[in-house]
Amino acid sequence: MTEVLNPFRIAQQQLDTAAEKLGLDDATHELLRWPMHELKVTMPVRMEDGTTRVFHGFRIRHNTARGPAKGGIRWHPDETVNTVRALATWMTWKTAVVDIPLGGGKGGVVCNPKELTDTEKERLARAYVRALGKTLGVTKDVPAPDVYTTPQIMAWMMDEYETLTGEHHPGVITGKPIPLGGSHGRGDATARGGIYVVREAAKSLGIDLQDATMVIQGFGNAGQHAARIGHELLGMKLVAASDSKGGVYNSKGIDVEVLIDHKIRTGHVNGFAHADAISNEELLELETAVLFPAALENVITRKNASRINCTILCELANGPTTPEADDILYEKGIFVLPDFLANAGGVTVSYLEQVQNTYNLYWNLEEIHFRLKDTMRRAFNSVSEMSRNNTVHMRNAAYLVAVARVAEACKLRGWV
Ligand code: NAD
């Protein structure tokens, strides 16, 4: 049997399993299988050499029963409508599992930002907001940064939206630079939230993580912060890290700050003097207490799942594990912290950013960390209780918690 790797099909399959277990009626199940709103936009943008290039983009709202759509904008050459649909769907479950009053959305532009100048990026960012127009808004749909989009891009988008509406609306977009209404703690929120749930998982498994090993696939934003915070808060030891060019491994431990410095200077982890080279495939199969996939989708499949050798798998990336691999990991007794729980710290602090923007009142870093920790701990506890009570693995349990909450909101609204 060939494994289906269309991410939207995977998102639908995951929902189907939860719907069956929850006994959802057909209408609610069908409603939740599809995005409620899809917009495809075509944007002509003047390049610096005087030519015009036409870019294609999407903005998709999966479900808004619990609140305005929330989700990042990705700029990637391989972006497809199905990836955006899947990610919008996962945002619905993510906001529901951490119980914040938001729905799920996602955006994407097919482009290679590495080939664009800053001026061209600004023109594309503004063109995207003009194309989406008033479908965006604090009470409708609130984007954020994602793969290859930055706080600066969010600032241009916010400015374009405010120019369109003639009003001050900092909460229309999150992940902004701090001087424009961004929140303290947003930069490392995804990784920090992941580390908070790893700590809860270790407590529930009775494992001490002091000096335990961690392995990180994808030493980018989320991966680097996870290494740093995992070491600072839990005393874990980084033994391997990788990026798109390959990985490095040292069983005695790697100094996180020195590796980050090397990555910043050279652009990759390869060639780091204090570790040996290792391939991405080998790195995923290392024996370790915690493995963080923090790069791309579909890296743990039925081909390698039986060789994954960690105690806790903390999915900072979206969709790193296929459903076939999930079952294998469960049989092996690996404790999986599923993506939409493990990486929900980013959207949680985005929500806190929106709240601060609405009140025009700003909190310090301690306040943000306190609220993030509390949200992640409560989310972990609901999922872990669901997992124990129904004898299902953590991903299915997270689906049961999230889907039940969204289904209830749809029902209370009288939609189904
Ligand atoms: P990033 O671009 O900063 O980092 C990604 C890293 O992965 C880079 O170092 C890149 O070289 C590496 N990479 C790319 N292809 C690889 C491959 N084939 N093998 C190994 N490494 C590879 O992106 P990020 O913001 O850290 O996001 C990483 C993942 O986390 C994505 O799936 C993203 O959707 C998810 N995520 C991020 C956030 C966030 O706030 N940053 C929030 C939620 C989810």
C-alpha cells in the first residue's frame, strides 16, 4: 500500500478517526472535514528591474465557530492549496486544544523569498493585504508569521491594512515588532510552549530530564530556541542538531550557544568543529530522551518509524509524522506530543498579543511566561486525561479534546 502524503488528506484522516471515536453526526463531521472559506488571489508586483511578476497566494479559514480565524502566512516556493488547507485545519484544533477563543486559518504565497529584495518583499506583503482586503480584521481573520515570513513583513502588512481602513488596528496581525504592538515573549513562544509540555510529559512518565539527551531536526527558529530553553529550564543536553544541509552529533553534548553562533555565522550546522557529521536520516534514529522534529512535514513515515528511538517525541514542526507512522510509534511505546499541542505556544502568545493590542495595555515578559505556562499545562492535562480515559495515543486524545470543543461550538451556534 502506498502511503498518502497529501497533508490535507492526512488532516482529514486524523479528523475521521476522532469523529468515529466521538460518534459525531454526519453533518458535523462533514462540516469539520472542509475549510469554510477559501480565497485564491493573484498579485502582480513590480520588480526592482522594472519587470512585473505575478504571484499566487491563498488565505483559508477552516473554522470560526470558537472565534476569529488565526494562523500564519507562509512564503514558500512549494506552497500548495492543500498544504494551506491542512495547516488551516490544524490551526482550528490547535486553538481549541489550548482553549483560546479563536478559530483556524492559514495563508500562503508561492514565492522564493531568498530571491526577492527587501523592496520586492515589501511590495508583495502590501499586495497580499490589498488582495485580501477587508476579509482580514481583528474580529474576522488575524494572520501571523510562519515559514519565511518575519516581524518586518507583519509590520508592512499591518501598515497596509491600516492605510486601507484609515484606522489604527494593531491587532489585525500578530508577531509584529515590539515597537508596533508586538508582545514580549513571542520570539521563542513556540519552543517554550514545547518545553513546558515536555516537562509535563516527563512528570507524568516519572522521568528526570536533568542531563537527559535531546536531538533536534531543523535548527531554525523553533529548533534553536528549543535547544536553549530545554537546557536552561530542564537541564537537558543537546547531542545532535541538523538543518537542510545535514547534521552534527556529539554524544558528550554540544554547547547550544556555540552551535547557534556557528549557524548564524556560516548559515548551517555543517562544519561545526566540536561534533561529527551525521545525516538527517541517521539523526532521527538516534537513541535519545527527547527528539524534536522542528523542520518540515512527513519526516517520520512508516519507512523509518520502527527505528525511531526516543522516549518523548515533541513535534515542534507541523505534520512531521504520518498516520501510519503514528501507530508504529504507539506500539513502540514512544510518548508523542502531537504538533498542534506541542507547538501551540506560538499561537498562545499571539493571542496574548491580540489581547494587549485590544486593551492598549502591555505586559512584561514574566506575565507572558506565567500565562503561557498555565495554558500549556492545562492543555497537556486535558489531553493526557483523555488519553488515559479512552486508552488512545496522545494525538488521538488531542483530536478528541479539540474536535469535541469545536463541534460543541458549531452545535451551540445552531450550525449543525
Ligand atoms: P525556520 O525556517 O526558522 O527553521 C527551519 C529549519 O529547518 C531550518 O534550519 C532549515 O534549514 C531546516 N530544514 C529545512 N529542510 C530540512 C530538512 N529536509 N531536514 C532537516 N532540516 C531542514 O522555521 P521555524 O519557524 O523554526 O519552523 C519550523 C517548523 O515549526 C515548521 O514546521 C513550522 O510550521 C513549525 N512551527 C513554527 C512556529 C514558530 O513560531 N516558529 C510555530 C508553529 C509551528
